[in-house]
Amino acid sequence: MPLERLVLRPPETGHKILIAESGLRVPDDPIIPLIEGDGIGPDVVRAARSAIDAAVASAFGGRRRIAWYPVPAGERAMFQYGDMLPEATLGAIREYVVGLKGPLTTPVSGGFRSLNVALRKTLDLYANVRPVYWIPGVPSPVTHPERLDIVIFREGTEDVYAGIEWEKGTAEARRMIEILDKEFHTRVRADSGIGVKPISETGSKRLVRKAIRYAIDNGRKSVTLVHKGNIMKYTEGAFRTWGYEVAKIEFRESTIPWDDVVKSHGGKIPDGKIVIKDVIADNMFQQLLLRPEEYDVLATTNLNGDYLSDAAAAQIGGLGVAAGGNIGDAHALFEPVHGSAPKYAEMDKVNPTAEMLAGVMMLEYLGWREAAVRLRSAVKSVVGSKVVTYDLARLMPGAKEVRTSAFARAVVDAMDGAGR
Ligand code: NAP
């Protein structure tokens, strides 16, 4: 079949979100680009879209609505237009500022390392933000999942995501080994692959700045800098130093380092101050299991954040209910944490909760809190009543197993009830 020429047309009604100095200017009918994704993507995105629309209608009556703008990416875009990530799609997200996406399959060979990484890098979405909290009723491997309620800010452009590495035996790897030996008197085995881990002051500070601002805006109590600075002093250690600097210089009025709490306030946090503390990455894993209530917002480098966010998600019931946002200075793209699970494609079977909670994050980002709260509460009430998809039903005694679309209808009905 010949490829089609891609011409994207935004919806006829709706307006652009504008980027102002003071923040986003969101109209009452923002145009939101929507990537439906691959595999189970269309099923979960359809479910989430109906739930988000219902939440907006329930919170604002007819005063506000989202003008969805479907844009292609992934396997279908490749099949139709010969490009997994068409420039027009990137252009639409750039132009309309905030988007929602379903999961995309990563091509196994050639091309992009990952479409998601390409999206984050091209749009400079440097903060990968993951709220991790428990929905009552969701089966969890820990005794008290309700004690964990954190938001992880993971740097999304540097560290291992910079993707600077050379295979063993290549001219580049040999040359790097030679430079290390001759110029820095550092011996590296000749049969080594070489990777470079860049962590910059700019990249670290903008990430920590975003985490602290989030903590202030959302009434959070602490920001913990998670690092491996005891071993990697000039990358991970520097991340910690720069994090404390941002707090001290830019947020002096609203933050206090933990050391000062101990030295000058007898261990009692002064009212209205957000505590800035730091924890070494390996310790952080046991802290989240043993003393989860002591942590609130975490800010961390790329690789630490990768491991931590999946481990934390497991504590509250796994990837099926975990959502995330990729956020830059203004642009943002929200998505579920899980992948495209191709074996369940078009079966109307999987759990759309993570995609719906990505919608909750998006509504919060738009400043439409009333709608976000309604959607989150509706999801909680449906799961709490044990109406769930197969993944949770198999772990919940007495559950009623429903399809993706039926779960979505139950969430919409829960909001209709609440709105009246
Ligand atoms: P996956 O798609 O997340 O699926 C792994 C398993 O997790 C599924 O077989 C299923 O478990 C469970 N699962 C995932 N989503 C679920 C949902 N909504 N409801 C219920 N159960 C769910 O991981 P994968 O198989 O490793 O990856 C498939 C593709 O997705 C790959 O191409 C990968 O690169 C891509 N991916 C994309 C993203 C993204 O777009 N952000 C993220 C991760 C992976 P059971 O088999 O036990 O039922």
C-alpha cells in the first residue's frame, strides 16, 4: 500500500494554550494533542478520554471542555506515513504545549532507541514526574501501602539518558581508553565498553527547582535529593550540592536544610518551611520500604530515578496503576508508566487506571484541580467497590471482573452521581 502524505488539521473549535512569563495561560477549551499509542494504547486512551471529559463536565458544567487533537505516532504512523514519530506530531505538541499519550511500542531494531526517549529529548521534557500513592483496595506486596505518598522528579535528559557510549573494540572505545591512559593515567581494561555519565549544573538545578516549586504549590513537607555522591563525587555528589544551592539561593524563604533544623531548631521543623534533605540512593530503597511516611517529594538523577520509580510503583500495586508526566519549562506530555502490552491489543481487557491517572496529572497541570479531584475520587471509588479489570480481579477476593470499557463507564457513572 502506498504511503499517505501526512497533513494534520487541528480541531475546528478550541484554542491554544499560551506560554506567558507567569506560567501557562489555559483557555476554557484548550486544544490537547492526543497520541493513542500502540497495542493496548487505543483501548486505554479511549477509556481515559471519556473519563477525563466526564470529569471536566462534572466539575465545570459546559463552561470548560477539552478539544482533543489526535496526532499519529508509533506503529500506525509508520504503516500509514512511513515515520514512527512524524515531524508534524512533534510540531503539534510544540505548538499546543500540553499533550496526553498512550504507550508506544519500541522498535526492536534500528531507528530510535525509544520513541519515548526521542519525544522527551526533542521537546526537552527534562523532568519525569511520577506521583506514587495507593488506591485503597489495590492489592499490594507490602503491609501498609497507604503510608507511601510521594512524587518522584527524575532528570530526563542527562546521565545514562545522554546515551553516550561506545562498544568494546570500536575505534571510539579504543581511543577513549588511550586518552584515559596517556592523558589521565587511568588504566581501563582494553576489552571494555565505555559509557559517559554527564550531569550538569544547569540540568540538575532546573530539575531540583521544579521539584521544590511543586512542593511549595502542593503543600508538600520535604524535598529529598537522592544521589550516589559517596562514590561519584563530581556527578551524583555535585547534583546534591547544586540541589542545596538552588534551595538556599532561590527558595530561602520557603525551605530549610535538615542540618539547620537539627542545629538551630532542636529538630523541630519551623512552621511553613519545606525541609531539604538528601539520601544516598541505595539507602533510599530501604527507607521507602521501612519509613515511607518520612518522604514526600524526591528529586534525583536519571538512573537512580529509573530504578526507584518502578520499585515505588510496585509498593502501591504495580505498573497498571502508575502514571507519569514528562515536563519541561512549559511543555508537558502525560502517559501511563506501563508499555503497549501487544498481546492484549484490541481485546478491551486491560486496566485503564494508569492512563486515567495520567489524565488526572494533566488536569492538575492545566490548573483544573476540581476536575482532577473528581476523576481521582471516581477511580478510587470504583476500585474500592471491587469493580476492576482482570489484572486486579485475579488478586482481589470477591472482585467483579469487567472489561476496559465497562470500567470506564463505571468511572463516568461515579462522577455523574457526584456531580448531581
Ligand atoms: P508492558 O507493555 O508494560 O506489559 C507487561 C505486562 O504488564 C503485561 O503483559 C501485563 O501483564 C501487564 N500490563 C501492562 N499494562 C497493563 C494494563 N494497562 N493493565 C493490565 N496489565 C498491564 O511491558 P513490555 O511487554 O515489556 O513492553 C511492551 C512494549 O511497550 C515494548 O515495545 C516496550 O518498549 C514498550 N514500552 C513503552 C512504554 C511507554 O510508551 N512509555 C513504557 C514501557 C514499555 P500480564 O501479562 O501479567 O497480564
